[in-house]
Amino acid sequence: MNESIADEVRISGASELADRLDSAQQHLLGGQAAQAIVIWKQMISEGGNAADWGHLEYADYLYRCEQEGQARAELAELMVGRRVLGAPWSLAAELLEELGDLEASLFFFSNAVEYLTTEQLGTDAPLWARQLTAGRRRVRWALEIPLDDKDLRADIGVDELEDKCIDLPGRLASPRVVDGRLHFWARGQFEHALCLWPDRATAENADEYYQDIERVLRAYAGGRVAAVPRTIGAADEDPDPDIRDARSMAEVYAIANQVDEGTVVKWPPGLDEVCWCGAGARYKECCGRSCAVGG
């Protein structure tokens, strides 16, 4: 993996083992791969935790030498005895993930998570357990496998969060008429979204956005419209809890497209009534003034 692995082992209290891993890395850096391999194979012959680290480091070297078949064989040895809760097991899963072998990575992550207790799956779980569950969730999302309850208790990955957010700015585009009802951003939501994603909106400001809606309403000869009550986060690009906890992108889309049928605005209001757009001004001084009929 790299020199930091030995540091991680040393922190765990296995200083002698860490020294040997350091020595193997120094041999590699000095162009003496044969000596490094001797160290790893000696560790493997000892069994136990030393063997786990030996298999992992040797597999990493073999992958870098494009000897994938042998590398897989070394990682497979980690399965012997079901020694799933050690750091080498987690790092093996991460190594496979980095190499793009997501199916094999998921196999390692899933086998480890299977043995975690309720406490190790909770909010106060130790770091190593959180890394395992987060890895499983991350790889399942990458493979487009719907998340399960264990995944939703794990830390969310950056790629998953970006996937869940990326389509939300698209709702800044022109208003959509669905099943005879006009779906649009509520004013506060639009203004917040415009601050987060200024390059994603078709309108430069809220007034322009609601003028577009007014034109659509007039083109459809009026009626009642439904306001989308969904939010996109409080202060950053984090989606609302429902979207954050969606188990798949299909569920994200379903949640994002929901409307609160109880939140309906009357259109057109009377000229002296408060404008439907939420600006607080009278209709005739707001959206009712901005657009000509049929414009």
C-alpha cells in the first residue's frame, strides 16, 4: 500500500511487525523487490496477524506489477479462518475498490459487516467498524445496488452525496407542467438554490423565474398550481433528510418530484390580492404587471 501502513500497525502496538513492514518498503524503494518478497513470505509462514499483513502487502505489490491472478490468490488467503475484523481485511477491500474491482471489494466489505454487532453498527461505533460499513455502502452505491438498513446507518460517501444532489439543481430550469399541475420552486427554496448553484438556473433572479411561471400559467389559460415544498439543504449542498436517506437514484427522483397537494396557490389572484409568488406584494404590482396576456 504505502509507508503509512507500517505507521498504522505501529500505532496498534505491533512495533516489531511494523518494523518488518517498513523494512520491506525500504527494499522496494531501493529496487530490491526480491528482499521485500522474502519478508512478506516469512510473515505469511508465521500465520495469524503477521500473515494477514504479509498477504495484503504482497498482493498490493503484485497488483502494481500487473500480476492480477497472483494478487487475487494472496487476497483470497485472507479468507482462511474468517479473520474478517482485522485492519488488513478492511484495507484489502479498499485496495480492490481503488483498483476498480468493485464486486470483489464488496465481497470483502460485506463479509466483514456481516459479523458486526449491534453496537458496532450504531452511532458510537469504533472508527474501524465505521470504515467497514461506510465502505460497504460506498461500493453498493457505486454498483447501483439499493441500500439496505445497515447501509443507511453508515457514513454517506462523497460520490453518493454528489449523485443525490446533482440532479436537484436541474429543478431550477423552466417550470414543468405535470398532469395538468404546474410544479415550481417556492420562493425561499429558489433563492437558496440560486446561491448554491448560480450557473444552473435559467433565470438570473427570483423575479425573473416567477415571471416565467406567470407566462406558462397564462399560456395554459390559468387554473390552480401546486408548489413543490421540497428543500435542498440548510447551508450547503446536503440534500434534505428524505433524499439523503434514499436507497437508490430512482427513489431520489421520486422524492424530488413529490408535491404537497395541500400546498396550492390560487391563480390568478385578484389584482389587489397578495401575489401568488410569495413576494408579499399585490398581484397587480408583481407578477400580474410583468407579463402581457399570452406573452
